[in-house]
Amino acid sequence: MANVVGKRNKSVNFDNRIVGGEPVPVEMFPASVKFYNFGAFCSGTIINSWCVLTAAHCFDNNKEVYDMMIEVGARYTHDSGGDVYEVLKYVIHEDYNKTIPFSCDIALIFPTRLMKLGNKSKKALIVNTNKWMNVTEKNIIVTGWGWTRYGGPISKPGLMKTYLRFVSLKDCEEMHNIRLTPDMFCLYGEGTRDTCKGDSGGGVLWNDFVIGVVSHGDGCARKNKPSVYANVWYFRQWIKTQMEHFVEKVCDMFPPD
Ligand code: ARG
């Protein structure tokens, strides 16, 4: 496991929620959901009423579906207003962690029942172009409920958002002095804005599209240390295939009379 981006626990920034962001109501980001996995706190993005996109590493601690929960439409971490869903099945990318640590850091979660969509819960669209992948793009937004302090209380202001700028893989590799893979991309907030611990699995949004999944970084909002994301454009076929497989399996489980 040489060359990991970051000694992740030695974060220099102990104010560990989305760094440099602002609180937002869930109605503004209705595709963002919380994903609790037995001690691991992650986020996710609604893809449709039966599927949530998240990061593969959110399953590192636990693989048992009975200890997982998705919460939709709740602004604050201790809200009771959200809709809670149990998990029927999940699929982690088969090449997760294979070539380098955190490669293919992407997964899908299927709840036990359909998620109710409304003004606090909407689906994001899977990006259908790679036009956002350029350094002049200004519309790249990340959201999350990340923790306020490492291992400490979760974000009091609830859901937060900030904007970040695209950094090419080559520049990102140079800044971290490691090799990255084409299934990843990097975002930077000038050392003042960033995602952080607890934001993992959450979506990177570009207009109505989800373009990335929060994966990892070297601390949070450190100077010249862009954070790393799974590239949804790269995984679009994988996502489609997995959703088709799931539908086929469910139809096998409940055959028509
Ligand atoms: N890996 C972290 C998590 O599990 C997210 C890291 C995101 N970004 C960063 N700059 N550290 O919540």
C-alpha cells in the first residue's frame, strides 16, 4: 500500500466538515443522502428511486446489509424528518483498490423499498458528457454532512456545500507526487475549501448531473493538495450494467404468477 494519497488520519485541519462551505437546505441538493454503515458515516447520491451512488471505501468497515441505513431528505444529522431506508443489496466495483489504493472507488446501494421522491429527494442525472473536465469549469459543487472534528461530533450546521475547481490528473499527480488512474479526477479549493472526513461517497455535481464521488485526500483543504474523486463519466457503463443486473435479479426473486 505504498503511495497512498495522504496520511489521512493526520489531518492538519481539525474543523473537519466540508471545509470553507456554507450551510444549505436539502431542498437545494435533494439528490444528496446520508449513508450510515456501522460506524462509518458516508454520503450518497440518488440515481433513481431504487438506487444510490456512493464510494466503495464506505464498505471497508462492514459488509453486512443489516447494519446499513440510508437517510433521505434530512438537513441536520439528528433530524427525525428524513425518510429512512434499509439496504437490500449493494455492489462494490470489482476493481476497487486493485491497481492502486482507492482505484475504482465506486459502489451502488439498493434499498429494500422504493425511495419516495419529492421536493427534498430527487434524482441526479448520470453525466452524459466529459465537457466538465476542464480547468476553466466553474460550476463544480460538492456537498456533505462531514464531521466537525475528527472522530468527534458531526456537522452542526447540517448539510454544507462548496465549490471546487478541476485539476488535471497530470497536475494532481505532480502535486501529490504519486501515480493516479484515469478512473479518478482531482478538485482543488485553493487550500481553503474542500471535502473532508465524512463527506465520502457524496456526489460531485455539475448542473443537474453527478460527475464524481468523494473518495480521498491528503488531510483537508491543504495547500497544493487537491482531493481525489471517482470519475462517474468513466464509470457510466458500469453503473448502467449494474442497475440492469439488479433489475434482472429482483425479477428472478419475484417471478410473475
Ligand atoms: N475519505 C474521506 C471519508 O471517508 C473523505 C475525504 C475527502 N476529501 C479530503 N480532502 N480528505 O469521509
